[in-house]
Amino acid sequence: LMFGLMRSRIFVIGMAATTLAFMGQFSLSTYLRPFLESVTGLNVDQISLVLFGIGAAGLAGTSLIGFTLRAHLSTALAGLPAALAVIAVLLVAIGADPIPTMMLLVLWGLCTTPIPVAWNTWMTRLIPHDLEAGGGLQVALIQFAIAAGAAMGGLLFDNSGWWSPFALGALLLCGSALLALIAARAPAGAPG
């Protein structure tokens, strides 16, 4: 049943968008600490505070996204990774300035955690009778995406410099946003 879902073009596009979103997030976020230490120049206490801010913003994002998804699911599916791509580019541009960097990272937290909620909501509309199979496939793809994004980001970080996993993240997140625009146009209950 899980692989039967892969015959649906819209479902495959949605899963590809989800995968790219997580790859993009983790190619960047895995390397936040060395970025904050060496580029932004924060000490351990300040980095802990920033990471706490990201987590708190993430909690807020997850709490607030339900109101948006009811009426604006397609906007959330494409808009969240697009916003993260912009943040990634801005972090490269102004990462040496502590206050704007911290503010951008709080926004990063606000925009990252609602992404799986948005894609789960999309699945409930697209494949309401196959959620268990779809959810299992989604979890496997997310785990792959986290590992692949972190690995690719690490290779770039070591070989091309701190900015390169941020650029990769922005590129992958843009890809996710574009695919999300296609996937979000599918009518509810029509996975064809």
C-alpha cells in the first residue's frame, strides 16, 4: 500500500517537497553552533540563549500554525520554506552582526516547526484513507532528508567554508517551495 501511493504524481511531488524542506533545514541548522561561534562571535552563554530562542519560537510556530492551515494551507506549504530560504541568504549576508542574526534565527525557529504539521494536514486532505501508509513513508523520507542534509552541509562546511551549507539550504528550500506550489493545487481526496 505504501508503494502504491507512489503512483500518485501529486503525492510524490509533495513527498519530494517535504524531503527538500528537511534537507535544506538540516544542511544549515546542523552547523549553527560553529557559525555562531566563529562568524557571529557569540560566547557559549549567548549561543545557549539563541538556541533557546529558536526552540521557544518553534513552539510558538507549532501552536499558531493551526489557525493558518485551515484557510491557507497552500500558502503555508510554499511560504514556510521560501521564508527559510530568505533567512538563510540573509544569515550569509549579515551573519557577523549579532543582533540581526539572533532575530533571524528566532524567525527560523518560528518557520521550521510548522512545516511537518502543514504537510501532515496536506496528507489528511489528499489521502484521507491511506494516512498510515503515507505517514510511514513520510517519516522514512524525513529521516533520510535529515541525514543527507546534515552530511552534505558538513562536506560543504569543511571544503568550501561556513557560508556554503547556508547557500545549499537556501537552494533546497527554494526547491521545496516550488514543488509545494504544485502539490498544493491538488484537490482534496484526489491523489492522482
